[in-house]
Amino acid sequence: MKRVSELGRVAVLFGGSSAEREVSLKSGRAVLAALTRAGVDAVGYDPADGGLVGLEALAPDRVFIALHGRGGEDGTLQGALELLGIPYTGSGVLASALGMDKQRTKLVWQALGLPTPAAEMLGPDADWRAVVERLGLPLIVKPVHEGSTLGISVVRSAEALAEAYHAAARYDARVMAEGFIEGEEYTVSLLGDEVLPAIRVEAAGGFYDYAAKYLSDETRYHLPCGLSAEEEAELGELCRQAFAAVGGEGWGRVDVMRDAEGRFWLIEVNTSPGMTDHSLVPQAAAHVGIDFEALVVRILATTLAPRSA
């Protein structure tokens, strides 16, 4: 592949110290192995071991970010790499920070008129019954700054709301309650300017939680997703707009729910998606003939172009 020789020395960053460390280790090892097979001069690096000093010592020409969660996906690492002058994969500082903050992402989407469920922030002294009166039931309660569905609960009664809040608060000081859309779950991956085919996710237990994402072999991924061509085009355009709204670049994924009336609702954006054997971006890419090795090289090649901002 022509661009491989232009990539120089690549550091694949994985692990880190977030709650998503174990998933990141799997993603990073898979990416590193694929880049090595493709002939890229790649080395793995865990920032938890030596921080930015250790990364500088490797003298990479560019970085593939396979970190998930805080410290790797939230703009802090991206800002440091900007200061060091090292090109990196994925979105820039602002989009990474915004995408990691579910509440502020939602505020941007709402301001632009994009469909997303109503939500409000929770605190330890919240009037739980008043929250239910405003948002209705069921609700989904989630940490604002976590991924991989960590700390998330589906709430079907006012009595369960306080317990769900405290479960989420173990992961993050900022906790959000959101109207839960009961229906079909879709995810749409974006690769450069290309919108990849949508995947419909069907969890055996009815809720796509951490175990369903990374541990279960019973979770079903429908590809083709079962939508008509017109519906899938509508969904793809919605996700493209949602990703652009937060300033997303390079690659990413947008998660969407579809209600019983067929309306799509934006749930969240992921600016550093998983790359494990259960991950969704590789599945969508494979469906259009992009194997894992080619996928990681294409993602890395986006660092050869200047950023839009």
C-alpha cells in the first residue's frame, strides 16, 4: 500500500488508567498486530507506564489512539499531542472533549434541532419523583463521562432512580437521566467522508450493556441492518450531521435508537471506538470489503492530512 511508507514510526497508545482500560488493551493489541502485518513500523505504548515522557522517548512520527475513556478520549491527550507536534488519529481537542461529555453533546444536538431524548442532570438531593414526572418512564441513568455502558441503569420506577443515580455516581460526579427509547438499537460508523453501513444490535437480555458488548457471544449484530435503502440513507445522514456537529474528524461512531413509530433518536457519539473482536466499526468496514488491516491503515493515513481546525 503506497501510504504505508509515508507513515514513519507509529506509536499505538492503549491501556491507560480509565475504567475502560481492559477494553483499550484489547483494541490496542489488535491494532498493533494489524499495523505490523501491513508493514508499518509500529510500537505499542501504555501511557500508564511512562506518561508523555515515555512517549516522547519513542520519537514517533504519529500516534494511533486506541485509548478509551478519560485521559485518552476526552481531549486531554489530544491537547498534549498538539503541544508535542505529533499527529494523531481521530478527532481533535474540542470534539474529543465534547464527545466524551454526553450532556453537552446533547445540548449541541438540541441547539441544531437534531433528535435526541430529553434529559436532565441528577444530584444526590434530587427530587426523584419530580424527575420522573418531567421525563417520564422508563429512564436511563448514566455517568456523563464514561463509555462502554459503565455505570448505566435502566429505571422503570421512581423508587429505583436513587439507586441508579448512586450506581452511576461511582464512576463520575456528573450523572444524567435521559428518556429511554424502547425499540431497535443501531450504530453507524464513519470513516473519513464515508458513512459505513448501519448495524442493528440485538442484545440477548434486551439491553446492550458492558457484558453484551464485550463478553457475550449471544449478542447479535444484524448487517445488513434490515432497514430499507431510504431509511438507512436517512439514518446515515443523521449520524453524519451528528458527528459533524461536535466537530468529529477521521473516524468515529454514532449510536441511535429507533422508536415504535420509526423515528430515530441520537444517543451518543464515540470518537475513539473499540477495535476488539466484538467491535462494531470493523464489522461495518468488513461489510463493504475493508478488512481489519486495511481499516487501521486507512484510519492512520488520516493523520497525513492537516486538521480542519
